[in-house]
Amino acid sequence: MPALSILWVIDDHTGGPPTPDAEQADNDLAVGRIIDYISHSNVWSSSAIFIEEDDSQNGVDHIDGHRSPGYIVSPYTVQNGPTDHTYYTQVNMTRTIEQILGLPPMNQFDLVASPMRTAFVQGTPPAENFQPWAHVANQVPLDMGVTTTTASVAKEPLSPAVKALKVAWLEKKKQIFAGKLTKPDAEDPEAVNHLNWYMATGFTRPYPGETKVRPPSEFKKPAPAGDLDD
């Protein structure tokens, strides 16, 4: 068993064909299965699973627009406690992994970053922390939006205006993700943010901070140059 394994759960930027809800459910299920498998293996007692997003896709919430969920799953982390609101970044997570493995820092950023000590128990973990986890089955069909039987259907018939917006945005989706499903950040993030919001809200609710549902024709920016993750 390698000391460090890195997995990319591939429903990354909700490009489809399934809906964003289905792709998020697919990712959640994958994470659950990974934890289920490792926690039932003989390496669980010496494991720590770090989970983070490839940026939060401008996931503005009631606190800030730069927050992104981060998880550490391990017998040595605090269990069933409150959410840890300590200010951490992805570099703090990298620093924590380096210290666990005894690796030197890669650059000045992880050199000065603090490890995520507040996420771990002090002293010997209780015995129940070493119990395995069983994943929970998905509640959202993973092929929603792909087949006619699982397509998201509004409770009421769509008005002609909403139906026209939906058709136009689904066509826009094909265009912006054409040939790019394996390359993150290869499309205009503003267009993708609106697409994800509209698909999740039935093409009837304006994007946060706006007053109307905008047509895709208003989004004409090219993909950003370079890699936004650098």
C-alpha cells in the first residue's frame, strides 16, 4: 500500500451529460464508497483521508465567497464534534499531509503554513473511532438528465418562456463543454456558474444578486487563459 495515494473524483465541473445535482450525488457516492472500502481494510488504523474541492466554483454562501468544504476522515480526527471554523486553506491541508508522512515542504507557502491540529484528537483516540463506516446509497438518480425516465421534471408545466430558456441553456452547455470534459477550467466560469444555478433551480430563479434569469446569449466571454489553479 503506497504511503500516499491521490484520487480525482472526476465529476469535476458539472459538465454533464447528467445534471449538476446528479453529478454531485455521483461524487458524494464515490467518496462514501472510498471511505467504506478503506475503513473496512487492514490499513484503516493508520489512515487519514483528506477531501477537498478543486476550487468552490465561486460558491458564495452566507459567510464569504472564498469558502470551500474540507474534510479529514481518520480514526485520529475529532468525531461527532462541532464544525471546525478555524481558518485553513488548501496549503494547510498539504502541510498536514507532509507532516504525517515526514516530507519536507515543497516551497515557502507550505513551509509557513500551520498543520490542521484542531481537526485531530489529543492523545489516544477512543476505540469507537476505529469502527468502519458504511456508505449511504445515493438518493438522486445518477443518470438524471440523461434518460427520459430520470430527467428532472418540474411540478408544473414549463411556460413557453422558461422552456425556451431551458432549451437555449442546454444547447449552450453542449458548446462550452465540447471536448473539454477532462480539462478543468477550460470554459468561462461565469457562464458555468449561471448554468449550474439555473439547472438546479428549474430555470426559474435568478442567479444570486440578479433580478432575472438571463439567456445564454449574454455570456460571450472566452475561457480564461492559462490554468486558474496555478
